[in-house]
Amino acid sequence: MFDFSAYPLWLLVTLFVVGGLLVWFAGTRLARLADAIAERTGVGRAFIGALLLGGLTSLPEVATSVTSTLVGNVRLAVNNILGGVAMQVALLAIADAAVRDVTLSIASNLAVIRLQAALLILALIFVAMGIVVGEPAGWSVGPWSMGLFAASAAAFYAIRKIKTPDDGATSDSGADSDETSPSTAPQSSQPRHLVLKTVVAGLVVLVAGAVVGLAGDALGRRTGLGSSFVGVLLVALTTSLPELSTTVEAARLGRYQMAFSNVLGTNFFDIALIFVIDLLWREGPALDEVGRFSTVAALLGAALTGIYLLTFATGRRRRVLRVGTDSLFVLLVYVGGMFLLYWIRGS
């Protein structure tokens, strides 16, 4: 039932479009529900964005990567993850257009966001090192993937524990933090109603996102692009729809920390998923099954995140075409990276 390749083209397109619309609607609801949960619990929106939104919006990647591994396409599984990481960072550039008067990166320039970006870059570098160096002989589950899982868990612990003077007050740029702006989240007299609605929206994201990913994979295979490039571009695009909808909605609501943390948190979940793929893949360590293509994909994600980290350090505020110059540069580097990956696809 996981093989969509036998479906007629019209049905694949229909599943892709309908699933994408459902994911967009549910993702938009998730952003508002997460905002309400953060306000009621008193937990920082950066942590809620990383853990709750990041976890829920990573469900399509989980479904698609696990399914791909079970049907024997571990390259697609790994490249879906690495392509999703790069694409989700690029999605921040789209969300930047929803921010008024200031760039998204400047509005999100808090210590907890800088920490997440730095840790994500390190994790992606470790992914690239694991691919290049390889896993020790005789290991069915490699120490590199175990280390990546442990590093992702440690990152969430560090995000939760960090306390900064500007968190909940104002950002480094002087812009009002999203912690203090008025709530536009849906009101509910019962906290359990928020939890129930969040679970329902998460299930919609999981099911519809998995359908979109599988339909996108089937459509991509008919183009002859190869599973590596299909995984890093088309399937990554389709499974990133929840991040796009939640991030844009969070930015539109003025929840800038949540927008950034949603993307970075999802990426930590995705990197930890490499360990799950390793557990399911019976032919040896998963990172040994991929090569130069996946290494470049991992480093592309690190480079895109590094561009935003540089902006956090310099504090530049220029906007071009309604987005920050950093977001514009991120989009250009991402497009260039896709051309490079297309050129080396299959390697």
C-alpha cells in the first residue's frame, strides 16, 4: 500500500494537491495552537516552537523516510532528511516576507535562537563527517548515527535550560520580542481542548504529509531524476509543507522566535531520524549507503544556517524585495546548491 508508482498520473496529481492543501491548513492551525499552549503554560515560545511544532511538523519526514527504508530505498530516506533540512532553512526566507519593518532574523536575534543555529551547524557537519569517514566494520547500527541522536536530544535539553536576559523582553535589535506581543491564538477555556485540537491537527499533518510525500516520490520517479535528487528536492519539498505553513503563520502572527525555532527544531528531529533509519535498515549502517551527494546536501544545510548565524552576529537590517538581504542570499545559495546536487546526482 506504500507503492504509489502504479497509480495513474491524474490520481497522483490529485493526491499531491489535496494532501498539500490539508497539510497547509493543519499547519496553520498548529501555529496558533502552539502559541496558545505557550501562553497558557508559560513555556518560552522558542522552546515550544522547537519541541512541539518541530516535532509535529517533522511527522511527514518520519513517515516518508521510514516507509522508504522499509521498501529498501535507504538513499531516498536519508536524502529526504538532508534535503528537508536545507529546504526548511530556505523556507525562513519565505517567512521573512511576512514580517513588517524588520527582517525575521533580526526580530529573532535572541541567545536561544543563536544557540540552536550553532548546534544545528555542528550536527550537520558531523553528518558529513560520518558519511565521509564511514561506520566501523561489523556494526549494524553505526556509532555516528547513535551520536547524532544523542546530540539532537542534548540540543533540546540545552534549548530548554538556557536563560537569556532578552528572552521575553526585547530582542538584541531593540524590536519587541514575540514573547510580549498580544496573543492572537485561539481561545479555549479548557486546556485539554487545546491538546485535543493539537493532536488532531498533528494527525492530519502526519497522514496528509505522508500521502503528499509518497505521491511526490512517484511523480518524481517518472521524470527519471533518480532517487537521490528526488529525495533531496521533490520529496523534501512536499514533506516540508507543514514547516512552511506553520513558519509563515507564526511570522505573520508576530511570533518570530517560534517561527525560527520551528524550523531549527524540525531539523534536529530530522537528524535524529537517521538513527531510526539505521535501526530499520538491515543491510548495515545507513550512512555507509550514501556518498558524495548526501555529504554536499548536509553541508548545504550547514551553510544556509550559517548565513543566518552571521546575520545574528552582525545585526544587519537591510531589506530587498520585502525580505532581508540574508534571506535573499539564502535563497540564491539554496538554488545554487540544487544545481550542484543535480550535477552530481547518483554519486
